[in-house]
Amino acid sequence: MIERVMSLLIFMFIRVVLLALITAIAGIMMISFLWMFWFFIDDVYDYLLFFEEEVAVEEILIDEFLYI
């Protein structure tokens, strides 16, 4: 009896939708991981290549942005 109910079209559709949702979430997680890894490698590369150069940092007055 349960096999007949589970083979209905709506349950097959739900199974496909859940599979697509899980796959999309896994893809987003993989892209996010690769994005973070790319920026980590970029930071390490910049640190190793431009180690002796100083980075110019602008000093901002605290009173300049009163809404913060």
C-alpha cells in the first residue's frame, strides 16, 4: 500500500525538488569555499610578493562621520 502511495506523481516531484535543492545548496557551499580560498591565496601571494612595500593607510577623523 505504501509503495502505491509513494509512487504517486506528487511524491516523485517532491523527491526531484528536494534533490535539486540539496544539489543547489551543495553548489553554493562549494562556490563559497572556492571564493574564500581564492582570496586567501591572493592575500598570501600579495604578502609574499610585496612583503617590503608598505601599505598606505588613510587616517580618518572620528568626527568626520557623526552618524556612525
